[in-house]
Amino acid sequence: MSSREDDIPMSRKDRDESEEPFLPAPVQSKPERQHPTTLIAAVVGFYFAISLSVVFLNKIILSGSSDFPYALFVTWYQLLVALVLLLIWAQLGKSKKIFSIIPPYEFDLTIAKKVAPLTFVYVMMLALNNLCLKYVEVTFYQVARSLSINFTIIFTYLILGKKTSASALVACAIVFFGFAIGSYGEINFSWAGVIYGVGSSAFVALYGIYVQKTLGAVDNNQWKLLHYNTTLAILFLFPIVLFSGELSDIINTSEAIYSTNFWLLMTLTGVTGFGINIAMFLQVKYTSALTNTISGTAKACVQTILAAMIFQNPISPMNALGILLALFGSGYYSWVRYQERVSK
């Protein structure tokens, strides 16, 4: 990421908001170098497979064949899976070089207090994201959460005092019109889904800003930050799950919890959530910023097409226009941000 005073930090969220990693995304890439085409294709393909899996598997759990509409508990359990994988990965890194990208687990209370504000934003981002996915069709999911770009511009100006270019503002306007038109044309419209989506978009934008402000507390090491962020998120979210009534409802009424296949699906989704972070690390390491920009936009398009094919969601002409505008605006914004980074 650029460290210049007049630049808006560009995180993965600028490129793709369709899934949320359970751990912080890499924040800066090393100078670009040439890698074999087959390796680049494999890395991009891995990113596609992992990120698409997270969205589709969560949809199946929350309102698909599993019919387990407890979004907060699902988020909490998947965070728990991510933490277990993190601990295993960090332990393996002590003896095997291939796993050494993640340092040994650490948790210092003084540092944790500094990370806590970021974790609050993180928990809200993940919880609202899954609540949005619970209520909206996957084809509309991208639109419902498309305003994160707009919120990024607003919060960056209000919190960091940084302005953005006219081209980026045009892209944001396109995204907003896509959101408005897509919402108006959505056949299975849900106010709850839209509200949760807008809320998630706001916290996505805040998360990108607060990551930059918090990294200094962990020596600018995103892998150390994930130790604290994931651990604190589990601790923060459990009382919310408890007092929301979800846990008692699950114990008293859910039949899914007695199914081995259900827990395998839940665990698999947690694994793919953790895998997003590895996929993004590999993309930053082995591909260019331009490839990242293109792959993020292309993945959003593929996600929408596959969702229409797999879930058979009805799409009205107005809804289709809104989806196209939101995707185009997001892609154009990513391109503008890439051009700005290259020119500096």
C-alpha cells in the first residue's frame, strides 16, 4: 500500500467486497517480479475457488439446504475454526519452512487493548455480512454490499482528512446508482438484507482504515495482528451470540446440530475463510497489482453468474441493470485506484 500523505489506502476491499477474510489481509506487497505464468494462474485460480466457496457455503448454511438461520453463531464458530488453524499453522512453521509465513502465536494484554477497537469493527463487519447473506439472494449480495467503496471515500475524508480524485468519485456515483436501481428491481427484496448490507459496507470501510492505524501496535506485521484480531473477535462475539438468543434457540429447536454433515460443512466454511488470507498473501507475493485488480473484479462477475445458475435466483431487467452498474463501478474504481498508485 502507498504510504503517501495524499493517498487513500488501497486494501483488498477496494478490489472486492464479496467475501470477508477472518484474518487481516496483507497490507503491502514487495516490488513486483516476474513469475511463471502457470504459477500466477494457479494462485489466481486458488483465490477464485476459495473466495467463491466462502460465499456459497455460507449461503447454503444460512438459508439453503442446511436451513440454519443463526448468522451470529455461524460467524463465531467459523472464527473459532480460523483460530485453531492459525495455531496449527504457526506451530508447524517452527519446524517446516513452507508454513513459516505465520509467526508463533502471541497474545499480550497491553497490545490487545490497542487492537480492541479494530476488533470491534471487525466483529461488526463479519456479523452484518453474514446477516446480509442470510436475507438476500446471492445474485443481489454483491449489490447489497457494494457501498463499501462509497463509505471508504467518506470515512477516509472524515477520519484521515484525505481527499480522492474526481474519477474515483465518478466510480462511486456509478456504484450508488447501481445499488439504488438494483434494490428497486430486486424481486425478493428484503429491507433487513439491504440494511445489514449497508451496515456491513460501512464497517468494511472502517476496517480498512483502522487496520492502517493499528498495525503499528504489532510492528506492522499483519500476521501478528491476526493473532490478536481473531482471538479478541471470538471473545467479543460470544456474549452477543449468547444474549441474542441464538444459542438457546439452537439448543432447543435446531435439528442440524445432530448431523455430522452439518458440522463438516460448518468447519469447511471456516477453513475456506482462513484460506482467503493465504490466497491473498499468495496473490500479493506472486502476482502484480494489476492482476489483483482484474481478478477481484472478474471474481465478482463470476460469482454473480454462478449464483444465478446454482441458486436459480429470479433476476428482473432492473435488477440486472443494477448488478451490472455496481460491478462496473467497482471495477472502474479499482482501475482508477491502480492508475493512481502507478503514477505516484
